[in-house]
Amino acid sequence: MKIIFFTGKGGVGKSTLAAASAWQLSQKSRVLLVSLDPAHNLGDIFDVAITREKKKLSQTLTLMEIDLQKLSREYLEQESDVLSRTYGYLKTLNLDQYFSILKYSPGIEEYALLTGIARIIQKETAFDYIVFDTPPTGLTLRFLALPSVTTTWIDRLIHIRRQILEKRYTIHRIRGTLSSSETVLDYKEEDDDILQRLLALNETYQDLNRTLRGQDCHFVLVFNPDVLSLKESDRLMAGLRDLGLPLRLLIDNKVSRENKDMAAHVEKKIEAAAEGVPLQRISLSSPPSPESRGGLYAISENILPENW
Ligand SMILES: Nc1ncnc2c1ncn2[C@@H]1O[C@H](COP(=O)(O)OP(=O)(O)OP(=O)(O)O)[C@@H](O)[C@H]1O
Ligand SMILES: [Mg+2]
């Protein structure tokens, strides 16, 4: 299974090109097109109502819009459940109070989004391609950074947890259990829920990191022939490079006779920064006719390389 992320500045044509490529790929393969953008418009592009999470458009093309608020809520509920089970002995911890505030905490949306993506990649194995249409650059780079950031601090937490267990074991050996009514805290690694959960989390995020950096994952950068688009593309490329994520295609979208000099200028700069990543030009199409109800432009060019 191949995974493709369409990234780029707001309004450059990520959703349009993600939709058109998914459509092109679906002529030969089974494709799932997922919108991660809180302001979904896949339904408008294909002129269908996506009332549930998934909508089968044809035998080979399925659309999916992620409900970020629902995902964040589910994420918090799941975490709250794990916390209350793991820390059941801490009766004083008022979790309900924490969770009513925690939903406003920075980072929750990013974690929820990442969890959602991980779940889709793991679950939707019946497809040959999963094409993701991403939200604005800032949010995209933040959730993509999470697997690396998270494994770094989970490693540290695992180390601390092992030290705690070691100390507990020492105390247990010296002192023994005093009375049968006394709670004996776990000191063996395999009995400690917290350590086991940290190890499991570490594996999940490392797996995800491997998938996102792997051969079958492709990041596509979409831009337009203008200076603002150039600046944001620079930021995105730097972000992907820092995170070790594979940028595999540049798309200059909405090129016309009027802007072709600007297009050449912007392309030259971006290609120089991207070092060897292939470039594809997509022309500015005439808008869909008023009779056609969807917003899918008739894009005649093949958007993705043949060998993807
Ligand atoms: N090749 C093209 N020719 C003509 N119009 C296009 C082309 N590609 C995109 N557009 C139009 O440009 C506008 C923005 O496109 P789109 O919504 O796909 O961008 P986006 O990057 O997904 O935006 P956002 O960041 O808001 O999600 C839309 O009106 C779309 O129809
Ligand atoms: Mg969009």
C-alpha cells in the first residue's frame, strides 16, 4: 500500500489535486481519499454529500472526511479511561475535572489527528493507495513532528519509570510486606501497567515513524507561481527535511500563459532547494461549466508519476 500526502500553502490546490490524482489512480487501483482539513470540501469537489465518515464513490474510489472534534473527544476519552485504570489506586486524582479543561490544551488536536492517521493506515489495508489532503502547513508540520518528539520523551519516561521500579524493588527487599492489608506496588517490569503502556506507545510511534519515512510514503508539495507560495514552500521543505520525511514530487499548479515567467522563476528556486525532486506543471484550467455541479477541474495532465 502506498501513502501520499498533498501539502502546501492555503489555496494552492491541494484538495483539487488530491481529488484529481485519487480519481486518476482509481482508474487502475483501489484508492481511499482522506481529507484531514477541518474545513472539508471533498464533498463539494465531487458533488456528493458525505454524511457518514466514509463514502464509496465508485468500485475503486472511497472518500473519507475526518471529524477532528470527534476524534479529539475520542482521543481524550480513551486516554482518560487508560489513566483512571492505570492510576486506580490514586483516589484523590479528580480526572473529570482535568478532562473538562484538557480539551482546550495545546497539542490535543495534533495528537488526535496523528492517532486518526495511524488508525487509517493500520486499518484500511484493502486499498492500494491512501491519499491524504492535509490541513494548513502549521498544523500539518506539528502533527508530523509528533512521532519523533513523542518517542524522544517516551524514551526518557521509560528510563525514569525503570528507575522507580528499581527503587521499589530495593525497598521491597529491605522491608518486606508489613501487613496483608497494605498495598504492595508493583516492582517487576512485566507487572507494571505504566511501563508496559509506555513501551507499547513507543512501539506505535516508532512504527508510524518508519511508515512515514519509508519507501511507500510520498509527500507532494503543491505551489503556485507566486512569491508567497514560494516562501511557504521553503518553510514546508525545511520542515519535512528536519523531520526526515520524503518529499518526492513538486507540483506547480495553475500555470498559465500570463504567469509562465513567474512560474519558471519560482520553480527554479524550489527545485534548487529540493535537490533532485521531480517537478510537474499543472495548467490553470478553465473552471467547470455551470452545468457540471462538482468542483473537480478537468485536469488533462497526469498528476503523479507512472511508477507510483
Ligand atoms: N489547476 C487549476 N486550475 C484552475 N483552478 C484551480 C486549479 N487547482 C485549483 N483550483 C482552484 O483554486 C481554488 C483553491 O483550490 P483548493 O481548494 O484545491 O486549494 P487548497 O490548497 O486545498 O485550499 P485550502 O488550503 O483552503 O484547503 C479552488 O477554487 C480550486 O477550484
Ligand atoms: Mg483544501
